[in-house]
Amino acid sequence: MLNLKIVEEEMCPIGLAGHLLIDKWIPIIIREIALFDRRGFNEILKNNREGISSASLSSRLHYMIQLDLLNVQKSDDHAQKKLYFLTEAGIAFVPILFHLASWTAEFRNPSPEFVSRTSPFHSGDDDLKKKLLERLHQIHVTKTIEPTPLWWLADNL
């Protein structure tokens, strides 16, 4: 296995991002945690539309913790349940997800339902994006609020 420090020091930023983050599951896991508030392993496993396997989810969650995109905490409700929260780096990845959504909406044919939900966040409304990131910070970093379902839709911010 390559020494990550050496890899980071020798790669350009685009190459390094590709090396670290280009994986089908990482954006999906961040979406599940950030936008659908699915913070438990089983919540992510059972509810994602793409059908991630248990082994893939487990390995990606561990990897994302190593990359400092996520941190994990024990649940207050159940001694064995772990909850995954976005870190500052994970929150900073959310606008990238919206840029990816914008690109696919323009050049491919994703679900119109989801295009309509995400389009306000990639249409140039910087205030809306800023509010979204602030709310994610409150949910995942300071843990000062508990989100409601689909809280991130424009009407709910």
C-alpha cells in the first residue's frame, strides 16, 4: 500500500482528489448523511436507492473516517449503535455534490424529482448554499439542532 503522505506530496490537487475520493459510494454516503439524515449504518444500508452492500458500506465508512470526512459516535439510544456525522471536510464536500448534480442534470437524464429538489443549490443562490452549510455545521459539528426530514429543501431553510 502506498504511503498516503508521499502520494499527497507528489500529486496535483485534481489527481489527489481523484485518488482519494473518486468512488461510487462516497458521494452517496455523504448524500445519505447530509441530506437524508441517515446517520446509522442500517439506515444508510436499507434506505439508499443505489443498493450498497453491507461490506462496501462498512469499508467506505472506515475509509471516510480516515479521510476525516466523517466521525463516529455511539448513540445515546442504543449501546451498540454508532452514528456517523460529517466533519468540516465532509460538509465542505456537499457543494461538490450539488455541482455533480448540476452536471448530470445538464448532460444526462437523472430523475426529474431529484433534479427539482437539488436545482436551487446549484442555480447560483449563494445565500441558500451558505444557509445549508451553516445548518449542516449545526447538525454535525456543534450538534445544536436536530433536523427534520428533508430540512434542506429551500422552503425549510
